[in-house]
Amino acid sequence: MAESIKANGLLQPIMVKTTGKGYELVFGLHRLEACRRLGWRKIPALVTSISDEDAFLAGLIENLQRNIRVNPIAEARGYKLLIEKGWTAHQIARKIGKRDSYIYDRLRILDRLHPTIQRQLITHVCKPPITPSHAERLSLIQDRELQLKLAELVREKHLSVRQLERLTRRIQSQMPQGCICKQCPNYPCKHVPEQDIPLDTLLKKSS
């Protein structure tokens, strides 16, 4: 982006709002950072009067429209704050052009996903080993220790979201609770058909 701005100029100004201490960025973070790298000290900006809630949504909408990777944990925290202030998931979804299920999936990551996996999503925003779609699938597993085992499988085996989905469905529908490793009295598992990824082999390695 910095090279494009250097060649063509800043075609769209950033947006800021006034605060008691000066100005606060509403959206345009990537453009601002690119201009800083170029050493620019002044850039055009639009000053607006906007609430914190609308500022969060405006920045989020811009990133989603530009297909810029959004930190799913920060995103979910924003949704949670909005809901605490009286917004509904449906209102948020309409505002950002998503389905209600998108909001609920993000909130589930925040509420149910193992903290270790959440930290991985935060610290690997550019190219995380676990994508938000992986995280949504993992958050459907109630056992958080099993979430960690499956997350490790995703990294080791480079599992796609579709593969993880098939795996978690088999665990939820076909395996007795707790039958996840060599220590299980039912090992090797007789409840899982030999298809797709050999479930007992994969989980045995992560035990």
C-alpha cells in the first residue's frame, strides 16, 4: 500500500473524531501506517462526530469491504460491548452486511474457545496457523482440552476447515465422551468408521 500511495497519492482521506485530548482515528489505519512509513507528517483527514459504537462499526465495515484480515477476538469483543449497550445481534449483522449467524459464531469464539487458541488468533493475525473459520469449528467442541488437541492436529496436518468439520462431526456423533486417546478404555476406537482421516491415529499422536 505504501508504494501505491507514494506513486498515486492518498486518494481517500482517513477519518478521525474529536476527543478531549485531540483526535482519534475512526478508520484508515492501514493508510495511516503506510503514510508513516513514507515519512509523511501531514495527510488529509475528515473530521466527524461519531459515537464509539459507530466508530467501531465504521472501521470494521471498511476492513471487511477491503478484505483486510480482522482480528476475530477484538471483533467479538466489540460485538459483545455493543450487545451490552443494547444492540441486538441482528442489528449488528445488518449494519455490517453479514448474517446473524456470523455474529453468533464470532461471539462463540470469545466465550467458548480455549484461551490458548484465542491468543494464537491474536498474535498471528497476518497468517495464523488457526484461521477464524477453524476457530469457529473448534468452539463447537465443549471439551477445551480436546479443542487444544484438535488445534494441534490442524497445525501438524495442515487440515482444511472442511477436514476439521468432518473430524469434529465424527467426534460429536460417533465417539463416546472421553474416547480421544490411547488412555481411553475403548482404544483403539471401534466407534469411528475407517474413512477420511483415521481419527484414532491422529488423536493418538496428540495424546
